[in-house]
Amino acid sequence: VLYMGMPESSTVTTCAYCGVGCSFKAEMKGEEVVRMVPYKDGKANRGHSCVKGRFAYGYTTHKDRILNPMIRDKITDPWREVSWEEAFAHVANEFRRIQYQYGKGAIGGITSSRCTNEETYLVQKLIRQGFGNNNVDTCARVCHSPTGYGLKTTFGTSAGTQDFDSVEHTDVAMIIGANPTDGHPVFASRLKKRLRQGAKLIVLDPRRIDIVRQPHVEAAHHLPLKPGTNVAVLTALAHVIVAESLFDEAFIRERCDWSEFEDYAAFVSAPHHSPEEVEKVSGVPAETIRAAARLYATGGNAAIYYGLGVTEHSQGSTTVMAIANLAMLTGNIGRPGVGVNPLRGQNNVQGACDMGSFPHELPGYRHMSDDATRDIFEAVWKVTLDPEPGLRIPNMLDAAVEGSFKGIYVQGEDILQSDPNTTHVAAGLEAMECVVVHDLFLNETANYAHVFLPGSTFLEKDGTFTNAERRINRVRKVMAPKNGLADWEVTQRLGHAMGLSWNYTHPSQVMDEIARTTPSFAGVTYDLLDREGSVQWPCNEKAPLGTPVMHIDGFVRGKGKFIRTEYVATDERSGPRFPLLLTTGRILSQYNVGAQTRRTANVEWHKEDRLEIHPHDAEQRGLRDDDWVKIRSRAGETTLRALVTDRVAPGVVYTTFHHPDTQANVVTTEYSDWATNCPEYKVTAVQVSPSNGP
Ligand code: SF4
């Protein structure tokens, strides 16, 4: 129920859910938020919002919030409330004991794409400076890490190339493996407005997602590809563009290496990349592939927007590079209305990646092995850094099961519910001697924790989030942290307990350090953000007010790089035992593992995860709407209710993962992207059968 009274005060801040990064006025009565009102001057949302953001405050005061630190010796023991001092001392003692006993590399940490830039910067600094290793990772590992690899390889930096306003200049929008209506609702509204004005749409997705079902969209441009065949279809699009000489020769000669292009053109021209051959693999009719390729190459300004349906595959990084190839091939990069635009899932996944939350990179996407970069941080942090990359999340879990990794600090992530192959994640956590969970609620991962540090919500702290268009937005504290300490203060106090002498008194000082050490943030200050509302990085001497469109005069790496993108079928195949392919995603009213949205009014709109199944497959199994079904894969099984719909193609089933009682990731497997280990959530071979319920 929306509050209809008069608020006493309001503060402008940024939504903490998806990567659109909408600005809101948090309206207060006394010490409580009573209403979130979309902020008309917000540059990402222009006064709009979605139903998630409007109710994104109820969880702050939810009874389930844990407000005091807790410890226990064994995970079967009851929790015991302790003071902050006792909790920090306990963690520091345990982590130092583990390092003494098992070695420096036996501990690590996970930063959160839900927390601010300043908080994630401090966590990676704690690990590099305080733990003395590079065992730091972020949940981008399981979503957009292939974007990092793919765009850095082809363009030289890992970021979306355009701002959201750019969609107003787009003539052709190609959406690949994303469902903006549910995942990025405010951006979806802007895109739909542009489509109503006459822009054309191409959609590569196994499901008939909402935007395909809009009356003004031509069905011919929906490419309903079989899960796992993105690379084959994208390379076939390039095949058509080269075969019909629809490429932009002038752009390629000026902005790319011509001999690399010739090699790439010869590669895509091979007969097995033809639409007819790819139809056999992907199920997309050859003529639909040809029509989409012609439209993308000749329809005017063409922009690509993509999501986790691109990255969460064993060829996730290859798919990102295939997308970049298409943009360079047609000259659709470096001006408004075009480009390659990853739609980031979480509010600060872009920022967490920018802030060096990866085991191989320091802030600003600079590799640990780069001497000049290490020199900068060593001078500021007064420490010697290890040039060798540390462990990724899956490596940490594997090492835990093998016995060499014993302690972890998990900030703002529920890896048990969100990471693939739940059984393996649980085994890894169970094998550790000190699991520290820093979060708002006792989430699923906390079942395996020895220490729980209560977290603060976005309403209780200052900082910044960076959205999908590289826009750095201010997060402003509207109330005192109910747990007593903002998350950046928790990390600082943990650092003190481990012997570090940090003395930040406000997150703006952390941003000042980021600006000193990271060239793309060199011009960013809280004063600038307050004055301008927000800025998009790079923001430095060359671009004092930020950079809405990247790669205008040249790519960050110099020449754009074409990459051969050979399709390799995933090892996860359907067959007689597991005849259907499961893919997963989100729904509009819920957010990720639902820890927050399930504790707000949003839960009324989506109370359970359902399994979408095509009428043909349902009939074969004697299933009707609402029937209980069991889904089983090589990794595990779970039970949920069926939703019979032709949104999914025959042979494909789909579910969301917002509710812990479903545990959808019990069935997802260990396969992952070859370059980054991003899990292959989007392709799991399963069997589906009637069930009597959980
Ligand atoms: Fe905006 Fe995303 Fe928040 Fe919705 S969830 S209000 S689209 S930032």
C-alpha cells in the first residue's frame, strides 16, 4: 500500500537492485522511509521506476534482519551474540591461525556486486594488503566475467559502450540472451518507446520473451535458438554479412587491423558457418538468420544489448567476442545509437569489476602481473603485492574440498543459493574451518558459517554504485545503520583487527584513493557527483565530465581486434536419459535470490518459482498447469510446480531462482566458460516427471 501522507524529509539516492541504477527520493517520516519516489532528474531513469524499486525499503526494517554479530564453534552449534570487538578479534585470530597452519593462500574473500564501489574496493584491499594474497572474487564470476574477458580482448576495456539515452538514436536493436522487461524494466520501457517510434528489433532467445510478443515486433526477427548455440548463430550472421559484402570497409580499414579482418572474413566464410548448416545446429531457419543479418548490417544505427543468456555458457567469452566482431564488422561502434551494451544484472556488478574484485586484476582492469600498476598500489598501500593471480570462487571451493583452502569472508553474497551445483558448494563450505558471512539476513550460506557479521542496507550508508552504462551514481545515507556499522566500517574494523592501520572517516576518502590509483576514475569526487548528479567513467583530465559514448576516435586497445569464434557444442547435451534442456532467468517483481524482495511487498506478485514447459512436452508427461513436477539432472533434483506455456519451445524448460525452497541450482552443473569459469546456468539437460510435491 503506497503511503499517501506528507513526508517530513527526503534524500536522493540510487536503487540497489538492478544495473539500470534508477535515482529515487527516499521520503521519510521521522526515522523511517515511507515512500520511494522516482527522481525526475535521475539520468538513468528520467523519473521512471519499476515495481521492485518502488518497494525497495521494507526489508530494512524486516524482523528477519540480524543486527548483532554472532559466532559459533561448529555449524551445528547454536549462534551466540557477541560484541563487534569480539567478532573482529575472533575472525582475525582464526584467519591468522589458518594462515600459520596451512599457508598464506588458505584464506580468501568474495566482494559483493550489491555493495558500493568504496566497500568492494576496501574488501579487495583487505585481501591483498591484509591477507597477503589475491584470493578475491566477486559474484560477477557467475554472471558477467565473460564480458570482462571478451570486451577487454576485442575493444580493450570491459564496459558497455553507450549510455541509455543513446537508444533514442537506435534504428535496429538486437537483444541477445536478455529479457529487459523482467530484468531491466526501466530500460525496457525506453527501448519499447523507441520501437513504437519505428525502430526494428532482432531477438536471439530460446523463449518468446515479452518484447517479442509486442504487437509492433515482426515475428520474423525472433531467432528462437536452441540453448547453447549462440556462437553458431552469431557467426552465421557474420557469414551472411561478409558473403553479401554488407560490412563497413571504411570503418574496418581505419579502426581495425585489415589483415586480421581478412583472416576473420575467411574464417566466417567457411561452409559450416552458412545459415543452412547452422540451422541444423540451432534450429533457427536459415532465412530468418539471413533476414536478421541484413537488417543488422543495413538498417541504420544498430545497437546490441545482451544479458546472462550470452555469458552463462561454456562459450560465454566466445559469444561476447562474436558480438564485438559483429559491431566492428558493420561499423556499429563509437557513436550514439549503436554499440555493444551488456545489461548488468546487479546494481553494482559494473562497479565491483571496476574496483579490482578479480583475482587477476587490480582496480581499472589492470593485470596483477603489470609491474607499473603494482608499483602504484604498492606505493599507496605500503605493501608488496603478489604478481600471480589468486583463486576464483570455484577454485576456492575446489581447494576447500581438497583440503588446502580453509577460511573465507563472504560479503553480501549467498553463494549456496546463487552458485551452480549446490551440493558441491555446500561440500566446499563445510570443509572450511572459518566461514564468515557478512549480510543482512541469515541466508542459505550462513547455514555453513562460523561467524555472522550483520550488514547495512543501501539506505544506511554513503557511497556510489556504477550502473550498466558506466554511470557512477551517489548512494546517500538516509538513516543510521540499524546494525550500528555501515559495511565499509565493518571491513575497516576487520582490517584493524588484522593489523592494518586504515583511517578512513567517510567513503568519500575511499573514492579519493580510487581516483589517485585508477586512471579511468581520476576525475571522480563526491563534489563532482553532487554537482553533476552522476558521471560516466572514464572521467579524468581528458573527459572531466565523463564519457557517455566510448571508442569514438579509437578503441581503448588501439585497433579493434577480430577474433575467430568457432562454435563448440557444450558437453551438457540432452539425450534419452535427460531429454529436455533447462534454462533459468528472473521475473519482474523479484530480484535474484530474493533475500530482499521476498521481504517486501513484491512477494505478493511472485510467491514461488515455476517450471515453464511447452504444451507438447507437458502432454507427453501427462502434466497440466499447477501440477507438481520433479526435475532431475546429473547434479541433483528439485520439485516445483508446472506452468504450461508456449513461451518456451518444445524441448526447452525454464525456471526462475528467487525462492530458496526451490533451490533451482541444485540441478545446474559444474560446466563453465572456458576463459572465466562463469557457470553454464543456461544449459542443463534434465528429465521432468510428475510428482506428489516436495
Ligand atoms: Fe530501476 Fe532496476 Fe531498481 Fe527497477 S530494479 S527501479 S529498473 S534500478
